[in-house]
Amino acid sequence: MASVDDCRQALQDLADRLDRHVEAQGRIDLDRTLACRVTDLDTAFHGRLEGGRLLGLSDGDDPKAKIALSIGSDDLLALVHGKLDIMSAVASRRVSVKANPFDLMKLRKLL
């Protein structure tokens, strides 16, 4: 099981990767609040996706987030580091995503 710090760092790595993607490919029309709930650690993180960037990453949950992921710590690290495909993870119920279907398609491009 990964630690809370490992999960925080993985999300920061994701934010950095999204910044590079936006610089290379341009903005993505996705401006939503985001919550990532790490189920096996009983912790959460939240931030905001703006133009394809992950901004304001903080500890704690956002119960009103427009996009909410529930995921185990090891699966979070695998997802962020490209070892787990988001769609297969959702299909196998390793990841639960609460989002508008159109947002989910856009999110898939980012992950």
C-alpha cells in the first residue's frame, strides 16, 4: 500500500505532466472541480482542472466536486504513472469515477 505522501506526490506529478501537455498541445476545454478519494488510506485530495491543468491541489475532500475519483493508493500510483488504463480500471471497478460522460471522455485524454 502506498502512503499518503506517495499519493500526494503522484498527483503533483500528474499536475506537472498536465502542464507540459497544455504547453505542447494547447488548452483542453475542461474546467471542473476535482476530488480524488483514496479509499484504502481514508484520505482525499482536491483541486481544479482548468484548461487541462490541475491547479490548487490540496489535502481534503470536496464533496461538491464535479469530477470525483475513488481509488486505492496503489492503483492511483499505477494510473498516474501510465501502468493502469483509466477505462479498464473503471470497467474492472478498481476506479470509480463520478462525472458527466462528456467530462469523462475529456479526462481520459488527460490520463
